[in-house]
Amino acid sequence: MGETVQLLVDPLRGERIPLELPLTFATPPTTAARDLGLGPWVDLTDPLVARAVVLLREARNLGPPVPLALLGGAANRCRCPASNAADGALRRPLHDIDVACLLKEVRRVRAFVETVHERAGSAMRFFETQGDRIFNATGEGRRLRYHLAVGQDGARVAIGTMDLLCDEFRFCQRLDLRDDVRGSSAQRGTLPLADLLLAKLQFIQRVPGEAREKAADRVLVPFGRRDVLLGPEAKDVQDVLALLVDHDLDEGPDGISPSRLADVLGHGWGWWKTVSLNLEMIERSPILARLPEAEAARVRERLGRVAEVARRVEPKRPFAFLGGMWWEEVDATPAVEGTVAIG
């Protein structure tokens, strides 16, 4: 047994969270990664990746299992060698873990998340801050947030975030994830590669025109008289490129499914429009231009094939979108970041 300390997560309110130190795993992350069928190139020295794979393994070993599926940057690390290469242009730092679950299982999911450290070690301690409890109470039960400790440096503990998405990916566009969460065991614990790609390509943001110069690489098109639309941030472009470097368009378990892409894009004009604009932006991205010649050529060929899927299934534009927004504005609610004090 270690020493239980109090993390001062909110000095203004005096909010403290009990945590056992040192941070340890009862199940080594290497064992969890092997049980999930992950490649040896997955960098488990990253504390968020290590916790993500242990979380998936523990959820799978419950009776009955708790269906979970990774998405976001941690999922890219599990599926793409290019996202792990320390000397490559497509590795990026992770700041959170994104996990999809089923809304009908959310009580079991929460009970599992809040007690997994009792079996898997103090490194797997997830907790809600006061801000998290407010966020979770107002999220319609479809999006939940937890925090976790990811490292210690003397009297300071580094804090990370985990987002739970229930049934759907709901940001600028919406994506039904229920079937893919149920089938995550066939995808090494992540969403299918087509869903990982779509989640990165769904982003769009309206900003004042004077912001154009600050984000020139992300500008899509003008919108209205004075505004412009921006595409994904650099970190998401890196994830898109890593998926396309390492995976071809194919219906197999390690391919990006053209039929899944066609189904989503062909049944939603907003999805189709956003993805089409973002593909054009990524084609001219300076990050793509910095890749080795062979990798860049491979990515451009696959970008072209994704664009061709979109062209073939272009849906009719609904009257409601004539001149108006076809996406949802995303509210960013602050989480605890960086390090917090022991005391």
C-alpha cells in the first residue's frame, strides 16, 4: 500500500481529491496492450496511452464486459505507427483520452470508471471535480468528463482528462456510434478507422475575417460578408495524415471502409459539405508537404479516393442550409489542466 495524499484541485474552493501515491499499475500496460492485440510499436511510455489500454482491458475482463471504444488521439496511437514515431512529423502530444460508450450502459460505465483503480492500481484513479459534476449534470447524459493523475514531480501531480461520449459523436456534426462501440473488440478497442477519420474531418469553425492571417493554413472559404470558415487544427490534421499513411481504403478490419464513408456522407449534406472542404484544406496543408516524398504521395492518392467517394454520393442540399450554418457550434468548457499541488 502507498501513501494517501490530498490533491488540491481547486485552491479557491479548497476542493481536495484523495489519491494513493506512488502511481502504480496492478496490470502492466504491456500486458493490456498484448491482450488487446495492439502492435509492438504502440508507445506505452505515454501515460495517457498506458491508462487508455489498461482501461479497455479491464472493461473487457468484467463479467459481463463494459463496451468501450477509444477515439481521438489515443485511438490513433493504438492504430497508427506514424502517430507513435518519435522522430516523425505526425506524432503529437496527448492531453486527454476520448472514450465512446453506450448510453443504456452509462450507470455501469460510471461505476466501472470510478472503481477501476481498486483492481488496476492507483495509476487508474479517475475522479470528478466540482466543475466536472456541473458539466456532467448539464450534458444531457451524453457527454461526461473525468480527470486522472498521470504523473508526479515532487509535491506536484500532473492531471489529464477523460471524455466519455455516450451513443454518438456530437460536435460540429453528429455520428451514431452504437454499433461500432458494440463491435470494438474486432477493432482492437477503438472505433473503426473510417469513424476515426470522420471524427477528425467533421470540424468547422466560423471566425471573423480579420482572423484569416492568424490561421491562414486552416481557411476553407468565406462565409457571409465578413467571416471565414476554418478547418481542423494542426493536431487533427496530423491524425488524419497518420491514418492515411498507415491505412488504405478497404473493407477489412485494418482498412478505412469506403462504404462507411459513403453511408455517412451520402445521408447528410452538412457532413458531406464539411468533409469536402476539409479534404481540400488538408491537400494543401504544410504538414503534408513536410512528409517524406513516398508517404506524401501515398496520402495524396488516398485523399483523392476519399474525395471521390464524396463526389459519388453528393446528397441534395436541404433548403434549410441555403445561406445558413450546416454545423453545430462547439462549446469549450474548461477542464483542470497542467499540475495540481499535494496538500
